[in-house]
Amino acid sequence: MKRAIGIFLIAQAVLTYLTIKMIYTPFIVRVLDRNTRVMTVSYSFPLTYWLICIALGIMLIVGTYLVFAKEKKQIFN
């Protein structure tokens, strides 16, 4: 049972990450230096993107633990 829940959590984390990666587009900031005529482009994701990634990382770790956790044997007297 633990293994099935772990596999579900891993699959959900990976598929949600791929979906979120396609939905969120980064903010693009372009700065042009007028003297050197060099343009600097920087990309920034919103805070919710990083919070979702952290939550998915935790789900991935918990799922991996559940997949590889040993079953405890119960002894009935």
C-alpha cells in the first residue's frame, strides 16, 4: 500500500511540474545601455511558481521514501 501511494505521489509531482512549466511564463526585463548599446535580458518567474516547485519537490521526496520503505513485519502472538 505504501508503495502504491509513493508511485502515485511521484507521478503526480512529475506531471504537475510539467504542466506548471508550460503554464507559467517568466517576466522578461530588457535593459539597454545607451553608451555601449548592449542589451541585458533577465528572466524572472513569479513567487507562486517557486512555491509550487518546492511543494512538488517535497512530494517527490516523500513518494520516493514510500516506494523504497521496508514493510515492517508484524508478529502475532
